[in-house]
Amino acid sequence: MAANGGEPAPRLCHVVKWPDYDGYGFNLHADKSRPGQYIGKVDPGSPAEIAGVRAGDRIIEVNDTNIANENHKQVVERIKQFSNETRLLVLDAEADAYFKSKKVVVKGTDMNVLRMKTPPRSTENQMHAKLPEDAPTVRLCHLRKWPDFEGYGFNLQYDKEKQQEYIGAVELNGPADLAGLQEGDHIVEVNGQNIEGETHMQVVQKIKANPNETRLLVLDIAAFRYYTSMEYKVNGDMSNIVMQETPFQRPSSPGQANGHLETPAQLDFSEEAEEFEPQMNEVDATEQPANQVDGAVQQEVGEEVVGAITAAVAASSLSDGPAPRLCHLIKWPDFDGYGFNLQYDKMTSTEFIGDIDADSPAETARLRPKDRIIEVNGDHVEGLGHMEIIQKIKSVPEETRLLVVDSETYHYYNDRGIRITNQMKNVEYHRTPVPRQRAASEDRHVQLQHVAAIEADDAPEVKLCTIRKWLDYEGLGFNLKFDKSKNFEYIDSTDDGSPADAGGLKAGDRVIEVNGQNVEQRSHSEVVNLIKADKARAVFLVVDQEADRYYTSRNIPITANMENVTRLETPLTRLGGHVQTEADDAPEVKLCTIRKWLDYEGLGFNLKFDKSKNFEYIDSTDDGSPADAGGLKAGDRVIEVNGQNVEQRSHSEVVNLIKADKARAVFLVVDQEADRYYTSRNIPITANMENVTRLETPLTRLGGHVQTEVFQLLCRCQPVICCGCMSFSTCIAVVHSFFVNVCLF
């Protein structure tokens, strides 16, 4: 399926179940010969078929989430995320090949996406009714906005008595006119949804749901009278629909002067008018035909009135709909900022919440990662720039109010044409507690620090033992047991000369934490699984029996933050072996941070497992790919992925580690020469070696037009001025690293 201009178009298929139909009417198909998830069989006449799903389509997104790195089971679960509907962004074979050749990652927010939705099921009698040959046509008008034209070029009128929406004046050569919209047309559907019984403002909101395009199913006066007399319910699935659409580019015309089309006086666009319409009119019913109503009775509705009506519609929205959250964030004197960062999606011009610090003002006010921001301090912010929203958040120094929704809530109201506001009846209000309410564990830690300050001299030792595996030793060399009478885990025994013995574990030690997680309330099997989580090492916080009695009797919690913690660790190689450090001429070890680019699909390399040598290696890298730009080379042996040693891991485990972070992956690698050098000398390769060279993919695709002379960190930091001291990609990488890792609101 091709969009205007010959480029194949992705399809966003909103599939909605019918009460009298079992399921969606399609199945998934996985082909081992090619990656990805595909549509298998599509049942004729099913919700899926009517929503535009076709056999052989490749699935790109499910419910607004890219599924490129997900398996069959995960994709099925995403489809089942909502009980009665799902959204599938799909490509047919032609479109898939086209976008792959361009190395373009398709998104549901792209301008060229065709949007389709399953309509409500027609009645049984109507489904089998055959239209007469002389039945008038129904028109589906696909309107697009142009960058150099304001709005769509039509106004919307409403007949109160008949409760019907129809088209008023249509501007000559405007987007509406070229999409076939005519004055007097009656509107039946907006973006695939029947508007019968909906209020004027609800219809307006449906038209505005997508800021740059809309689809109107319309009838002229003669067609409207015909179908009304036949009592036939017009819908978007009829066989006699004629489709017309606005061209993507505004055509040149004689009336165009200085880049602007001369507008007739009766179509004057005022600043107070709705964006797509010069006038929002309600028309008193008369005996005249709808398209001949006297213009004198038309009333221009200003921005304030529109806002009031919108708020009223929102306030009266369904009480059983999902609840938006009004999060009132208040800063604490002993906490830096609010504890969250803000992210901006340029493709959708949407602000949403990124990372949130644990036990921060943001978290305690029920702010959540990926929340979409609707209002800041009572002001609607959708469509504002990133910096404008930052300033609104900072406008009140010590507090801010954010109206937010998760993805499901946003789509619920957006699909129904309801504007989300803080006036809605079901808004949940959450406020940061003041004064700060510390968690019990924090209070106990404060108590510990106080006691430690008093009794530091005689408080017994707490041990933090990092136990590493050795390549020439099987296991860690200790036994773990659970004491039922005392309800804790302890070390039963350690083998002489084992990693556990060399790392400081002793028989009788009580285990408090494993890999940073407290295990005092965990089952034995859970503790074992924590130990096994990292196959290269395990970290234990332990106390001997004397220390256990000391802290237990004083009700002092044992944590890794105590001042008297002794840190012990297994040496990198087995005791008694020949541990050789790197010589001056030792070959390079590379630590490569490979980042994804927004306009490039994947990381651009192939990973293989050498069965004869029992290790993972880079088989090939694509020219100009993130992997190539980040320093990975064909033949490199992979030692670590994302900080975890993979020499004893299966191929599938390594792949899952790479996929764990969808934005980047970090590889510790050596080429074949370096591999032979270190292997022959029995030297373990780690990221802590002195001769590690750190390489990374630049944030933007090499050769892309991204450079600007002045850019700002969009946070509380000062502007950063490009002085030319380094390459732009290196400079922006440094700035990005600071912004992501250091600066939070």
C-alpha cells in the first residue's frame, strides 16, 4: 500500500473486538528464516481484516511499543494487554523491504502512517442488505494540513434540533476543498468512529485528535436524504465509498501571494477561533436546507468559550474511565530537586517522565516513568516546546503540579475525543508528604549511624565479600544452609583454597545480603537464585556469630553502608597460580559502548558462537553502523556484555544481555592477537585492566545534520557553548553523559 508520492505507507490498525465475534480474527506467524513477527491467517470479515490487517504483514509496534527485540510469547502478551482492543503498526512486504533498504525505523507517530480502525459491528440485517445500483456514493475525505496553511480550511456547523453536524463554508483550494469536502456535507464518521449522538465539542475533539490530519466520512444533502429514507446505517465499510485526500504538498495557485493564500472575508481566521475552523457555529434549526442557513445566526465562539465547553465536556466524562493523576510535587530541604528527569519525543512533540529516584518527592507523589504530561501548574502543555515546559515546572521555586496519564489512560480519552483536564471528576490527587516521611529502613539506618558513632571502637566487623569464579575451578566452593530455628541463611562450610575461602567467607557466617539485596525475609530457593544470577561472581554481606549476637541484641540493622564494613574479594586468579600483570607491550583491550541511532535499525553487527573454542565473537559489522562507529570489528572475541562476564554463558543468554538495554550495549572485546596473548599467559581479561581503550558510538549518526553552534542542557544547568575544542560528536557525547547520569530535576 503506497502513500501519496509512491512511498509505501505503514498501517496503524486499531483492532476492536465485537461482542458477537470470537477474538480478533488473526493469528501470528514466526518464520525461522527471517527475524520478526508476522501476521498469519486473517479471517474474512473479522475485526482484524476490517481494520486493515493483512496476511504476511510484519508487525513493527504493538500498542505503541516497538517489538523488534521481543520474542513470540512477549508479543502475544502485548496484544493481550487490553482485553477488547489492540493497536498494530504493520508493514506489507513491499513497505518492509523499502524501509529496510533506507535503514529507517518506522514509528506509529510518523506522518505517512495510514490509520484504520474496526468500526462497530453492523446489524445482521444490514450486513446482508445489498445496496441498489443507483445508491448515491459515500465520500471518505482524508484531510492533511500543510506547513504554510493555517488549519484545514473549513468550518463546522451544528443543527441543534436535528442534532447533526455538517460542513459550513469551505475555503477554495484549501486542504478540505482538495480532499473533496463540500459545503452542506453531513458528517457520519470522524477517524473511523461514528459520531451519532455526540456533542459538538466531542466531534471537534475527535477532529483534533491527530494534530495534522483527519478523516471524515460524509454525505451530501441528496445522499443523506436517500439513506435516511431507507433507514440504512451508513458506515465506513460500504462498497460504494469514494476516497479523496489532500495532497501532501500544497499546490501552487494564481491566488497565492507571498506564500499566503488570499482568504475571503467570510473565512477570516481570528486568533480566538479553533485551529481547523474559522468559526465554531451552532445554528438554530429552520425550514431552510442545512446549507442555506442565514449566516447572520452564526455565532463565533472565542477561545475562552471553547475552553469552558471543553472543560465541561471533560468534567462530565465517564466516571468509570481510567483516572488521570494530579501529582503535587514539593521539594524537601534535605533532597536535591524533585527526583525525576524529563524526556521529549520530537516525533510526537510529547513530554513524558523519564527516570525517577527512589523515595524522592516525585515518587512519593505517585509520578511514574513514561507518564505523559498534560498540564503543568494548571496550564495545558501539549504542543509546547521542551524548554517552555521546563520553565513552567520551574515557575514556582519549591513546588509544581503535574497532570499526568499513563499510555492506556491517554489512548482511552484520546480515542473518545475527550480532552484531559484537571477538572475531570475522576482525577486522583497525590501530594509529596511534608515533612519528609523516611522509610523504616532509613530510620533504622539513622539509628545505626548514631549507635556506630557511640560504639565504633568495640563494634564487631561486618564483611562484604566479593566471590569471583576462577576459570580453572568449579563453582564458588561453599555450602549454604537455612537455619529453621533462627530463620536465617548461613554458610555451612567452605572448601580450602576455593574462591569462597580466598574471598573471606567462613563457616558459620550469617548471610544478610546477596548482590545488594537483603535476604533476611527471603526463602532458601530465592537466595540460591540470587547467588546464581551472575555466573561470574556473587557479593555477600555477612557477619560471624559474635557480630550477629552483638547487632541483634542492640536491634541495629546490618547494612553495607555501615562504617565498619570490611571489603574482601577473591583474587582474579587462583591462589598459587602465576598472576601476570599486563606488560608495556600488552595488546589493546577494547570497551565499546554501542548506542542505537533513531534513524538506523539495530546495532549493525552479527554475533556468533564458536563451538570449537567455546566463546562468542563478532562475525561481521555493517559499514557505517553504530557497531562500526563504536569500534567493534569482525573477529573480536566478546568477554563481557554490560559489565557481566559471558565466557561461561550460553549464546541465548548473551543475546538477552545485549537486548536488556534497548538504547545501548557495552562490550568488552579483544581481537584475535590479544586473545592469544592473554590466553597463553593465563591472564584474565577485565574492564579494570590498565590498557583498556574506551570507544563509543557517537550520539547521532555519522554524516547526519545535527550540529548546532549553541545548544542548551534542558535542565537546571547553564547553557553549553560549542568552542570547537573537540569534534561535535565527542562534545555532545560528553554533554549527554553528564545530562543523563548527573542532572535530574
